[in-house]
Amino acid sequence: MAELVYFTGPMDSGKSTLALQMAYTQSRHGRSGRLFTSHDRSGPATITSRIGLRAAATEVDGDFDVWEHIVGALTGGERIDFLVCDEAQFYTPAQIDDLARVVDDLGIDVFAFGILADFRTELFPGSKRLIELCDRMETPQVRPLCWCGAPATHNARVVEGVMVTEGSQVAVGDVAAPDAPTVTYQVLCRRHHRQRMTIERAVAIPSPEVLPFAAPDAG
């Protein structure tokens, strides 16, 4: 039975690395697959990981018809046993519906990889739909850490050195563009995400923690 599996975790948990490993492993066992991505940090039509792995992929933009693309390839005589779909949080709910249809009606395995929630702690529409439809969810074994050493669970957007909690849901970081503000991301534990305590802010203050109340006087 084909499956729709969603591998999800915060940034730096090795999702893109795992996606490329999945494609390699499946291919090594004689299976033929297709790779898809959306808004990768290195630009369109490429899956890249932060450890340097990369592979060409088909870009899934807002107008991309997943079902039509797969059926067209099969009708043309191509063999497709599996799909690897990276950055799946950026897919539209309709595209996720098509992935489920590919599994159910065509018997093709779909391995999706993505982030659950954005920098505002709100679910991405694509991830929400995957949670609703997937056969199972998996968490990558690599667990990223907050600067404090606790497990990181939240993604923080940092614009010009300041953590923000408002703005467009999609803004790809680590990409240099002329005259554009510097946008980066950090992974934080829930506590420090709530406090907007990035590593830069933690280093800048004299105490390693910021208490939400005044400390009592000694004695």
C-alpha cells in the first residue's frame, strides 16, 4: 500500500538532508522517483541542505498542478514509484490534496518534508493540510538546540538583528539580495521564543535570563 508520510520538525533538524537521503535510498532499490521543492533557500528548482548536499528538483509554485504533472508523466510512459516533496509547508492545500490523490489513486508513495509552524507560531496552510491527510507523521532523529541548550521547537525570524513576530508568512532567509533587509532565522525553545530572546540579545544583556518579574530584595 502506498503512503503519504510527513516528516516534520523545526529548522536545522535535517529535513532536506533526509529528503535527499530518502531519494537516494529509494533509487538504490530500483525505484524511480521525482523530486519537488518550493522556495528553497538556494533558489528555485533545487533541494539543498545546510551540510552541502543538493539535487535538482521541480519547483512547486502557486500555479503548479501536481496531479496533471504526474498523470502527464505516466501517460508519456515514464515510471514513477515515489515522490519526494521538500519544503512542503509552502505547498497550497489543493496541492496537498493532489498528493493524497496520487497516493490513493495511482499507488505512488509520497514522502513530504517541511516545517509545521511559521515564525508567528501559526501553522502553514500546507502543513495543516498534511496533518489532516497524511497516513503518518515522522520526526527526524536530529533534534536542534536552542542557544540555551534546551530542545528547539520554534522558528524565529530575525530582521536586521531584531526578532519579529509580524510580517509575510513566506520570507526565505539566508539569501542575499541588493537593498533588501537582512533576514535570518534561528531555532529557539518555546520559552525564549516567547521572550524574543535570540542568541544576540542573550549575549548583549548581563544576565543569561530575563525574568518576567522583579527579583525580591535580599534579606
